[in-house]
Amino acid sequence: MSEQNFDIVILGAGSGGYAAALRASELGFSVALVEKNKLGGTCLHVGCIPTKALLHAAEVADVARESAKYGVNATFEGIDIAAVTAYREGIVSSKYKGLQGLIKARGITVVEGEGRLASPNSVQVGDQTLIGKNVILASGSYSRSLPGLEIGGRVITSEEALQLDFVPKKVAILGGGVIGVEFSSVWKSWGAEVQIIEALPHLVPNEDESISKQFERAFRKRGINFSLGVRFQSVTQNDEGVVVTLEDGQTFEAELLLVAVGRGPATANLGYEEAGIAMDRGFVLTNERLATNVPNVYAVGDIVPGLQLAHRGFQQGIFVVEEIAGLNPIVVPDSHIPKVTYSDPEVASVGLSEAKAVEQYGADKITSYDYNLAGNGKSHIIGTSGSVKVVRLNDGPVLGMHMIGARVGELIGEAQLVVNWEAYPEDIAPFIHAHPTQDEALGEAFLYLAGKPLHVM
């Protein structure tokens, strides 16, 4: 048995773990980073990066189909799934090599193998014991299912969906959240018939209701079918496909059922409970500064209750290391972390929805303005409809921004700064946005709320 000592031992090298390791090495700490699979975790290998590659291939397919309206003669002849796979794997492999190089250059000790919290200050990996003055738990998440719904055969999760070597003709998707609508978008663009099943009253149910309604209209227009407000009951499968039954007796037939009901915390059998860590349904409980109830043990990313987003993991990883270093970093609440859904149309938001703002401050204290992208030159050029909605406190700051339309994910940077820096529309109004950009839509909304609209009545 070998034993090594470090300032910080990190269990898991996904977004939260590797960001913590990089920041820690920058601050002069000695770091051990434990990972049983590959550096980069879910996001790089089976999540954000590969799925966005598929979505880009889907966008190219749609552009090829519609090229005539832009005066370009092109024909869409179908999807070469082997070539799409090579493109996707090439991107992941390039990013993976870059990350490996970065970790190596920073002098971080990477320990390959399944780690387990052996005591509050040590992690066991095979016959190695890594002792840390501080331990950061960053073990990530897995694709959840529903009670009684077994994954296997034609019932798949997003991981299997990524690896498919064919385009299904007809697919059912359980869950109308981010993962469900992104895969729906890809498969529809590639020529599949799609049926989404969502138990809540709306698709993308975590977004402002006005955005969800616009999103549903856009999906309806694209010919994507969805059932809302009725829960899944059961699924049967045979050699031909699956039959999905809902609680109201409706049935849907498809080749495959993609289960996209969210992700669960990957914390089972890792020694957390035995080390005295407070848990709740598999999640690690922390205070707002990400400290667990056990001294010098912190948790970051998907195992901490709240938004399950790669960039939340990054932010928390950096935060915890700066906390250990005594730099007293600022807490960014989940509501102030940007969210993007990369389907067609895209959805991007940060801050409070109108309903949440009203709940917090009262209806008489809140003003919102929805700027329609129909008035935006660049949106017209690229052929997207949609809107930018800004929610403000009267005589106060912008509390939330909510956007829908092609490429609006690229606008979230400005929106994030405005919300997090508690800017007033009056502060931002003098800064006219570059023309013609989609970014102008944000400018128009701020001008309107500052009482001096330019291009709107």
C-alpha cells in the first residue's frame, strides 16, 4: 500500500474536478486528481461537446434543405452517420488531448482508477491512499430512469443515442427538458419522425412560460409531435420497436425510446456516508460555500443539489479552491448561472423568470418587455423568429433575461453580465450595439425599458 500527501485531493475529473485542479495548481497547491474513466468527464465525452456536434450536423442538414431560398443551389441527399460519427469523435478527441496536455503542463498528479472516500481526509484508489489536507468531491452524474423503467435493448439513454450507427425512422422521447428536445431536434433534422412525452405542462419546463410557449409553437411548426401533462406508464419492446403507454391510455409506437428524464448524482458506494457526509437522496448536502458538514471536505457540480450544468461545475470548482486559499470568492446563486438549450430554436436564459420575479417582489414592482426578433436585421437575414425578454425591478436592476431563436445562446454572455452586475436598463441604454447583430435585440429591449425605444412603437 502506498501513501501520498497532497494539499487537495479531488475525486472526479469532470468539469468541476478538473477546473478545481487547474485553479489549485495556479495557486500553488499540490493536487491529486482521481478519475476512473477519462479526464473531462460526461460533458466532454458523452454530453455537451458531442451532442453539440450532432446539433451542428443537424443545422447543416436543414440549411442544405432550405438553400434555395438563399439563392444557393444545393441538394440534401441524406445523413452519412459514419461520417457524422467521425466528425463528432474528432472534435472530442482534439479537446481531450488539449485537456490532457493542460493538466500535465500544470504538474497535476492524475490517478487513474475508481476512487473511494476512505476517511474524511483520504481517498483510496486500488492500493494507493491519497491523503489531502482538503478533499473535493466531484463524482458527477449518470442518466436517470424512472422507477420500473429498465434501460436496455430499444430503451436507451443519451449515451447510447450518441453511439447509434443509424438514423431511426421513428423515435419516442421521454422527457421534454434540455436533453430530450436537443435529441428531438437532431433526429427531426435528419429525417426522423419524433414524439416527445413530457409529464409537466410545457416543453423546456424550467424556462419562463412565455419562452416555453414559443418553443412549443416552433416545434409544432417543425412537425415535432409532443404530448404534455400526462405521465408515462409503461413500455414494451420487441424486434420491431417499442410501444409506449401513458397513464391516460394513449399509446405511441416507435423504433426506440430515449429516456431523457434528467441525471442523478453518482455517489453510490463511494464511501461518502461512511465518512459521515450528510446526504439527501444521493446528493451531497453543502452550505452556500460548498462545504459539507465534515471539515475540509467540499462538493461541486452535479452531486450538489441544483442546476446540472457543466459551467456550474467549472464555477464551483474554481470557487472551492479559492475558498480553501482564503480568497473569499463571491457566491453565484443558481438563478444567476446562464442556461442554454441548443435545439432549433435555441433557448438561453439567466436570472429570474417573470413569475419568480413577481413571486419575490410583487406584480406592481416588476416590468417586463418582450422584443420580437422580427424587428432585428440579422435575425431576418439568417431566417429566425423568436424574442428577447427582459424582466426588471421598477426603478431597479434587470432581474432576468430570456431568449429564444437561432444562435441566441451566443448572446448569453452580455445577459449574464447585466444580471450579475445588477445593471439598470438606464445604465446600459447609452451603449448602442453593433449593427447588424442579433445582439441589438438586447439593446432594443434595454432602450425600451429605459423609456427611449428606438425601433419599436
